[in-house]
Amino acid sequence: MKIASCKFATLIIIVPLLNLALDCHDAGTEPPIDTNRVKLTVIDAGVREAYLSLAIAQPAAAETILVQRNGVSILRMSTRSLSTTDTIFADTGLTENTAYSYQASLLWKGTTTVKSNPVQVQTLTPTSH
């Protein structure tokens, strides 16, 4: 009789724990990529510069735009300073014949809410004329 009550007590403890474990799922720690909300596009690349277009749909006044190159911030500005939702910018001072990765994010009160698609840029090799 003691073994049966011990098994029953074990089941009472294990079954709820299993239910908790099965109900828990990782929603991910990364903000989602949403190209409908923020989209980054490569326009052109030169020997030491890259030209990109940033499009933001329905920017909120208190949002911040952050653009990163290879994971390092190169541009940070409030959406209040935008006169249009499409912005073209140049990243200068790059190294010739080098690959770079860019991604934009929208932040709300310092927390990233959504990211753009990542884009790759390859600067050109200088040529002699």
C-alpha cells in the first residue's frame, strides 16, 4: 500500500510539472524582422562609400531609428526629425573591396521593437584609368 501511495504522490507532482514544461515555449529574444514596417535597401556602392535607402511605415513620434553596420551603430535619430518616411543616406569612410552588413531597427523607449531585413554591401576595388 505504501508503494501505491508513493506512486500516486509522484504523479501528483510530476503531471503538473510536465504540463508547465509543455506549455512553455520560447517566443524568441530577437525582435521580428518586418519589412512592411522598416525596410533597408542598397542603392549603390563605391570604393569607400555605400548608399542605402531606409523606408519606415507609420513612424511614431517617440520612436528612434538605429542603423548598424556589422553590428555597430552608425546612425541613430528620432523619427521626429524625419520629414519623409523614405530616407537615403551615405555611409562614407569605408574600406575598399570589403563586405559590410547593415540592418535597421526601430526602438521604443530604448527597446528594439522591430528590425529591417539585413542587407549586404560590397565596396568596389579602385581601378586606374
